[in-house]
Amino acid sequence: MTQLHLWLRHESRTTERRTPVVPSDARRLVESGMRLTVEDSPQRIFPTEAYEAVGCRIAEAGSWVSAPPDAVIVGLKELPDEPAELVHRHVFFGHAYKRQPGAEALLRRFAAGGGALLDLEYLVDDDGRRLAAFGYWAGYLGAALAVLHHRGGLGTPLRPTSKEELEAELRSSEGELTALVIGALGRSGRGARVALGEAGIEPTCWDLAETRELDRPALLEHELMVNTVLTTRPIPPFLTDKDLDEPGRRLRTLADVTVDVGSPLNVLPVYDTTTDWVHPVRRLREAPPLDLIAIDNLPSLLPREASTDFSAALLPPLLAFGPAESWARSGGPWGRCLDRFHETCRELGIELGIDDTEVRNV
């Protein structure tokens, strides 16, 4: 059996501090017989030396473009714009299957080079449950930032911190407010509820039962709202521009953890661009005021905790990665990822140029 070669790339986004594989789990992969190359990355929360100490080979940042063709490139966020042709199998959050801006262009880069996207968002078990996700920490941070902003205590620009430091800020913040978490029973919703609890807030919790027939006036009665809903099919939006213009609206702070901006599945089509670490809050309405927080890499603000949890969840699928030709027979999580890539390319009319069997044997 050919030795699996994983290549952990440096993240090109300057505010990305996380990693999908922490050094302690890198040791497990190396001990299992895998070859693991790690790109040097001064912004990664774990130092490069920690990977080298557990048997990883170190490479220059961005050198994945010239990695051996059979290497599997592992990352988290978006790829740089070059090269135009992607020849490797890539494991990361591609955000390419819900018609997001730039999605088709990304998939065409894979088609041009003969590579494949194994999107971490679609790495699921037999029941469709995500195997590795940052949802809890995204919800936690979305709610935490919303509370601190609402109470006048959010410092900018944002900077990475620790859970203990952030908890201390939440506990010391003051001010009564009514809060709503939509999607409260999921990973992100649970994280949001925990953060609100640290701030002394008992939120209203809505999930599927409460959103089938949404009580929009009740929603607008809350001063703070955290949306954690990720939908895979079109549903009526939770908020519209008309709702934001209601003179009696009490809603003042909106944290969108899902950040599906640009997608036709977006349940909050009231804004068209995300916010960021430098400018985390955007004013959507002046009278009455309404502020938005919509940051698409929230867990990177708690990079150590978020990376450690994610890596622990991703480790079993990586250990079971196996040869690509086995996916055609048994399916499994990685096979389903590859199938989703093929299906979306076909739906968009993207010609891969090779059949599924050939791609599985890349």
C-alpha cells in the first residue's frame, strides 16, 4: 500500500490562526505510518518547531503548489488565486456547493488541473452528521462579541485571545438585555447559549419547531439576536429589509454566525458583505439603530481551543483515509466528499475530463 502523504499548508488569510491538525495529533498520524509535511507558518497558533519535534517534514509556506501530485493538501480557509490549475486533492472548507460567489471559478480550477475538492463541510457520517466542525466555537464567539458590543465593551481591532480571558470580559460586562438564539439546539447554538450564560443572560431559544412558522414580531422584540442556522434548502428568510425598517423594532444587535452571504440559501438577506477583525461591526440602520456582526472565521479568535477540538475530531477520518480506490467500493466519509464534488461539477456543467474512477485513483 502506498504511504499516504498529507501536506498541511500555511493559511493565506492573515487573520487565520487555526490549524486543522495540532502537533499532538500530527504525532499520531506520523506514528501510524503517514508522511506529514507541514508548511512553516508564523501566524499558526502552534509553532512550526512543535511539528518538527513529532516527526513532520517542514516546508516553506505556499510550497504546496509544487508538492508531489499524490500529496493530499490539508487546510481550512480559501486558497490563493493562483495557480489557475489545481492538481492535488485538497481538504478544506471550500464554500463551493451553495452557489456562493466565486464557487464555480474554484471548481473550474480543480477541473482544469485534474484535482478534487474534499470539502470539510461535507465530511459526514452515515447519518449525515458532520464529523469535524468549528460550530461550537463560532456560536460562542458570535454571541460573545454581540454581547460585548451591545454593552459597549468590544475593543477593536479584534485580536486572538484565550477562553479564560474572554470569559472574564463577559462576566464583567453589564447591562440588561433580551437575547434570542436561532438554531439553539445545534453545535453553534449550544456555543452561543454558553457564552450568553457567561454574561448572565438567559436567552430565548428557537430551533426547528419555532422557525417552521416564524413569529417575526416576537423576533423583533429581542434586543440581540444570534443566528446559527445552516440550511441546505431554501426557506423563508428570518429577516427582510422591511423588518429592519419597522419603527417599533427593538432589535439592536444582530450576530450572523452562519454567514451565508451571497448564497440563495441565506436566511438573513439584509446585508451583502461580511465584517472583519478590523471593522467587526457594521451599522445597518440608523433609526432605530441596528448593528451587524458577520465574521466568517470567528473561531480563529480562540485559535488554540478551536484547533484542538477540531483536530481531535478530524484525526479518526484522517487515520482512516485509506487509498482512494477503496472509496469506490465502500463509500465512507471521504467517498461522499468526492461524490459531492463530482455532483456539483455536473450540475454546473463543468467537464472534469476524466471519469470518476480515474479521479478516485489520483
